Amino acid sequence: QTFSWYNISSGINAEYGAALLLSLDNEPRVATNACWAFSSLAESAYEAAESLVGDNEEEPQTYVLSSFYPTIVQKLLFTTSRTDANQNNLRSAAYEAIMELLKSSPRDCYVIVQETTVTIIARLEELLHHRQNSNEKGGSFNDLQSLLCATLQCVIKKMQQGDAIQIADTVMSAFLMMMSSNDKSSEVQEDALMAVGTVMEVTEKHFAKYMDSFWPYLMASLQNHAEYSVCASAVGIVGDMCRVFGPDIANFSDKIMDLLVAALSDVALHQSVKPSILSTFGDIAMAIGPAYTKYLQPVIHILKQASEATVDKNDYEMLDYFNELREGILDAYSGIVQGLKGEDAANNQLEQLRPYLQIILSLIISVSEDRDATDSLISCACGLLGDIVTGYGGTVKNLVQFDSIGDLLSKGRRSRISKTKSVAQWASKEMKKINAL
């Protein structure tokens, strides 16, 4: 059921809320529907409150569910522990409702968010210790662990950084226990990696204290080509590290680059992981800046090889992959251009990339001339073109004077996707600057 601002603010909240709470005590089928209703109600209430937020506020101070919020969360937590919660997906629906309530919570409910964090951490620790002592494995344990991890991720994202840092030791201890457990299933490892990524995102550079403990698990996951979802999650973590640690990731980048290249070379690795690996080359470049020159030659070789791939365009699944692959290549090149440019002219290393500009521009032109190029691919190509023109200025004027380049920018400016349009408009302005020279 969908709830609008009008029916959640019409004064029947208490009566309707009480009925929903009572429904959570009913048989699993009815209780599951009540959970879904709470999810929809929480989302709609928050959206309604957001529409009234002033320009200087990031989130609502309160909303129509605030007075009922503690009761709803407590009742849903109780519902997850019902003896029959495994029926009709009740446990899953209850946790999902809790997650929506946490995500869609105003500032005056923050204390409940904090209290819920403590509860979820305690439940995860209890489950992990139980599994460790009993050596029990299986789907039901994994499912519960996944739900607890997902809920914990949701609540950590909502927390203020200072509060997240205070609980980070306990949370990371639990996640590292998950990764070191006897159950090496891909689901468990993937859940743990995603949860660690959330902690890193919120605590930022404070996460550095956990790197010594986490590093061996990250390395093992990057080498887990057989369970590609684990490898993909680890690649995502590397991207997070680049954004969080910046130049400090140079302490880890040699080993990471070796493992990423090895993953690309493994024909057994599922192809879906490879575009994100290529994109991560650009993340590393942006993080370490001009120091990336030591990786430049082998990375350009890899990107050139990848850009020469061809597919049967009648195979739509392969065509989608082909577009994703080229997006990864373009993202990598953009990161490399921005990274080598650096933050000050004294460290600018873009001349190291100049011999490869024809290769890069050929890829941009091929995207322009491809009728099957997606909007996202056009956006990436326009962004890379803008980065090149901004970085090299008038010295590349003769290299970009092609009708295909103009066509690409025109396609981007005509896009109905605001991001693509704005990127193309920016790149067009940069082109006009060098044309005026």
C-alpha cells in the first residue's frame, strides 16, 4: 500500500498506527503485511517532512511518526524474534521495515537510532559466538547474519561520525570475526565486506587503525576469483579506500595493482567484475596523483587491449557488457588524466600521458560513432574529453578537431538525463576555450 502526505497527516495516525502494531501480533502472513505497511508509511512520512525542510537543513527535525517511533521500532525488533518469524518471510520483512525506519528517521529520533545500533550489534555478536562454539552452518544462520549486517550498515550510515567512531571497534571486531569464521561461504564474506565498506565510508580516515587487521582478508577476497561476488565486493572496497585515504593508499597500491592485474588476466573470473576493476585503476590514479606514473605504461596497455574488444551486437547481454566495459575504460582514463595533472603545476605529470592521447581519443570517437552507445557511455566520453581539454589546453586543439567529437557533444547536450547534459555542456565550454586560442 502507498501512503501519501495527505493520508498520513490527516489526524488518523494514532488509530492507524495502533492497528498496525496490533497486526504484528497476528499470524505471520498478516504480520508480514503489517511490516510492509510500516516500511511504506515510514518512507512516505519522511518524504513529506523533507518537502518542508528549509534550504539550510540537511534533514527534517521531526515528522508525523516521531511520537510513535520508539514503540514501532521496539515492536518490530520483537517481531524479528518471534518463534514463527521464519514463516511467510516475516523476519526478513520486519528487519526491512526497521531498516526503512532507520534510514527515514528525522533528527528527533536519533537517540532511538543509537539504541537500535547497540541492540543489533549485540544480536550479531551473540549469533557469531553461537556459530563459533557450535560450528553450525547453513542457510538459516547465513540469512539471519545477512539481515543483521544489512541493518547494521543502515544504522551506521545514519549515525554521526563521532558516534560511529565510538562503536567502530566493536563493529569491526564482529565483521572480522565473520571473515575469519569456519563458514567461508560467499554470502558471509560478501556481507562482511559490504559492512566494512560502510564503516570505512562513515569513519573515514579513522578507519586506518583497522587496516592491519583487515588487510589479509581484503587480499584474500581480491584473489577469490571463483566466487566473483566476493571479488567484486573487494574491488569496491579498494575504491572506497581511494576516496577515504587519498595519497596514503600509496602504502598499499603496489600489492593492490598486482592483484587487480592478476584478476583481469584470469579467464575464469566472471566478466561482470572486469569493468569495475578497470574503473578502479582510475580511482587509484586520482588518489595517489602524479605518483601513478610508475603504473602508467602497463595500465595503458591493459586499457588499450580492453578497448579493442568486439562483440556480436545481436547478443544484447554481451552488448550491455561491452558498454559497461567501455565505461570502465573511460572512467580509468579520466581518473588517470586528473591524477597525473595533480593539484599544483609543479607536480603535473600529464606529459607522461601525451604519447597515448591518440589511443584515448580514438576510443572517444568510436563511442561517438556507435549507434548502440548508452547515455551513460556518452556521459563518460564527454567527461573524459573535457578532462583532456582542461588538462592540456590549446596543445591538443588539433587532436580534437573532428566532426565525431562535435557530434558526441551534441548528443550529450540533447540528452534527457541531467547529468549527461551538464557534463556535455561543461566539456563544450572547455572546447570553446581552446578553439578561441
